[in-house]
Amino acid sequence: MIYVKVDAYMKDKKLMPKHIWQIVHIFDTDGTYIPDTDVVKGNTLRYVYTSENISCKDVQSVLERNGRKRKLMNYLTSLHDIKGIPYIGYFMSSNLDHALYNIQNLDKELKGDYADAFYSEFIGKEELFIEFLKDEAVNGVPDSFPASWKYIKVGRHSLERHTNLHIYFDMNPL
């Protein structure tokens, strides 16, 4: 699926694989790695995230989703390339809204507003964005890429506010 998107982009822009430097994939962890016991019965069909658990009326659906997503993320993060194009995956935990704005369960109607405000705050200020990631969203994630993925898979870290995206910028300075 990832290559389908890349291939469509290459065709649209009339590029060849050698023109693509790297595929960078950013995952929302969505609490995927939490213990099954931290998925609890709730009052809504919608998944409700906290730093301690995920609640939902249908606990089994969360457990099945976590299993599928965990398997897929583990597979993708084991890859070094996709069809010869270098590939690497980073994470936002529990999701982008949580990592960047410190808000879990952000209403869909507000996502655009928050994204626009965030964009306005950092447009043309890339160094400040990198410092923001390190100061606000990393929250104890190791600075080693493999260690950061080990960290997010332990306990409730995949529900807590974390990212390892800062490592990309450390490895690829502006």
C-alpha cells in the first residue's frame, strides 16, 4: 500500500525511484502496545484514550485492532527499504494530536483548526519545531532509533505523549 502511494506520486511528478531519497512514515501508536488488561469496557462505541487505558463498549474490537496494528507496525519497522527506496518509520503517541498539542480524543471538527494554528506557529521556523519536539513531545524517549521503538512498546508508553521524530532531524540536520 505504501509503494502504491509512492508509485502514484512518482507517476504524477514523472519521477523514477532513484529520485526518491527516502520514504518517511509517521505512525500514530494509538495505544497499540499496551497490555490487554488496559483495554476496558466503556460507554461509547468510539475508542476513548487516556494515558492509562483505552475504553470502548466493544473491548474485543480494540484488542483485535491492537493486534493487527502491532503486527503491521512491527513488520514495517523491520524494513529498511520498499522496492529499493530507503524506508524508515517514526511514531507519534498516542497520536499526532496528543504528541503535538497534548490533547487526546480531539474532536474531528477541531483537527483542522489545531493543524492550521500549529502550522502558523512554525512556518519558516523549522529549528523551533525541532526544539518543540525535543522539549514538549519526546518525554523520555531515548535518542537512539532502535531504543525509541523498544521504549514505546513497553507498558503504557504507546498511550502516553511521546514521539521519536526528533531522531529524524538529529540524523538529517537542516
